[in-house]
Amino acid sequence: MKRFALVLLVALFSSVATAGPPEESGVVSRGTTEVFFIFVDWDAGLLATLGTDPPDLCIGAGDFDFVAWQDMNMPDGMRWATINKGSNVRAYVYDLWAFVGHYENLCEGVLAGELPLATGYVNYRYQDNDYAGGENCEFKENFVSFGWSFAGPLYSDDNRRRQFSGRIRNVWDCDTTRMVHSDVKLSLTK
């Protein structure tokens, strides 16, 4: 009886291990990509940059952080889901009101000497249920959701640890070609 159970167990595991993906399962691609984003939370009064050092960027010497990406072309060929994910992505958080009404853009303020409230590295994630959402609208479900999330400890000039997090959620209506929901939440502890 033990021999039969062992043979059955080996047969079960070998069939699972050699099973391929189901037919019409889609195609998955992976790689790395550079990231750089600026996010503004008007309610919190914060401006955040991810993926580079703003002072270097503003003088033309900046480089961008790399994150891993994974795309999946869905079986019907009408949808392309994507996930970007990385750790140790550079983050700079500024007081938004130091820029508004004083400077035309981020670089003007940074080069004039505006200092960040905190800097450091975060874990980063971007997710999109249909990266090419504006295509083939007449043939598929027409709402595309996408967004970013990130979190990590940042440090102020006096080396005080502050927790930073952000969540950005958007919903695009393919039929009307407009954003029907957009929400930015940035948080930096005191």
C-alpha cells in the first residue's frame, strides 16, 4: 500500500511540474525600466519626486532609477496589464506652498535653493489593468484603472526619520476619453 501511495504521489507531482500554461493564457514579458515622477497633493500641501535627484536633474546631470516591469497581453489581445515594482527608489518631498506662486516649475524652485522636507528611498509599485487603455474601445470593457503606491522612511536635514507614503488612483473612461476619477494622497509624518 505504501508503494502504491508513493507511486501515486510521484505521478501527481510530476504531472503538475510538467504542465504548461493553459491554451490562450496570454503572453508575459519582463524587463526593467527607468522611472521619474512628480506628484502633487494639494490637500496635504506636498510635492514629491520619485526616481531621481531633483538638483541633478535640474542641471541636466540627473539619472533615473530602474524598476522591474511585467506585462501580460490578455488572451483576447484587447488588454495589456502591467506592473512596475522596485525598492530603493529615490524620493524627495517638498513643501508645495514654497513653490506655488513663487516659481514656474520644480527646477526653478530647486535651483533657487528650495530644500526638501525629507529625502530617502521608498518601495515603489505601479499597476495598470490596461496599459494601452485608449485602444480598441469599441471591443472591450471601457474603464481602465491605474495607479501608483510607494512608502518608506525618509530623513529631514536634521537626520530625523519621517515616514512617507503615497497612493495615486485613476480611472479612465475609454468611451468618453476622459478621467472619471483621480485621487492623490501623500503623507509625511512630522
